[in-house]
Amino acid sequence: MTSRSAKVSRKTKETDIAVSLDIDGSGRTDMATGVGFFDHMLDQLSRHSLIDMTIRANGDLHIDDHHTVEDTGIAIGQALAQAMGERRGIMRYASLDLAMDETLTRAAVDVSGRPYLVWNVAFPSQKIGTFDTELVREFFHALAQNAGITLHVTNHYGANSHHIAETCFKAVARVLRAALERDPRQPDAVPSTKGSLKG
């Protein structure tokens, strides 16, 4: 059984990011981005997808968190794409409604090779602590584009911005876990009539 792990380094004038991950992990996390709330969300992504992740990010936080969050999404997406390889033997599709207190969020994924994000999430506040809530979408857009996945996220309802953000990360984590599971009925097949999931 081939290993589904990867390491990606990405360095620009704005950020210096290193990501290592293992799709067939147990949800072990080691996050240090310099953005506390973002680390908390990445912990949720790893823990609930069972994808082991180690992330180190040094960014221009004296400006704001935008470049660090977006570029981390890019690097995680690139690492996922590498780790998935030909996307052979995966379940491919998954969807889930995830509840947390007063909040309910739906995520659906097609590990298609075709990057696309549909985002129907509104936050009642612009900030969670010092974190800009608009960056949640920026992260998932970068992730979807670079992993080559079609991702739909819809918040049905919720009153607390922290809960809304957390349900987005947890719901995406759970659908990634389900879609990337190995299919025991076709362990060597690419689940597409085209015979390819490379876009």
C-alpha cells in the first residue's frame, strides 16, 4: 500500500511556510503559524480528518494575517495534491451536516481534480478576537484551488462567529476524511469514467 504523505515548502517575500502531512494518519497536529485562532482551526482540520499535519509559518503579521492564512491554505492544498497522487482507490465524494451548539454547517466535497469553491457562509461579526472572519473563506479557496477539489460550504444558521468558523473547519475535515478513505471494493481504480482525476 503506497504512502499518502507529502512535504511542501513555500517561500515568498511575504511568508515562509513548511507543511508536512499524512492522509492515513491519526489526526496528530503540530501547528505554529503565529495566529492563535488559525492554529486552533487547523488543529480541528487535522484532528477531525485524521490527517497528520505539521505546519510552520512565518509571515508578515505586522501587516495583517491575510498572507499567512492564504499561503498556508496554498501549501496544505499542494501537499494534499501530492499525497493523493493519482487519487486511485478513494471514495471521492462526501457530504455532511455538522452541528455545534446553535450552529449548523454543511460541507460537500468532490475530490475531482477540478478546483472550485462554493461559499455560502456569513459571519455576524467581522472579527473573532483579532482574526478577520473573511479569512476563513480565503483559506478554503486557497485549499480547494491547490488541492484540486470541488468544495461547497453552507452555513444553515448560527449566531456565534467562532462557532460558525469552527463548524466550517470541522465539516470540511469530516468530508475530506470520508472522501479520501480507501474504497475496499475498488482499491486500485480511479473513481471516474474518464479514468483520471487530474483535472
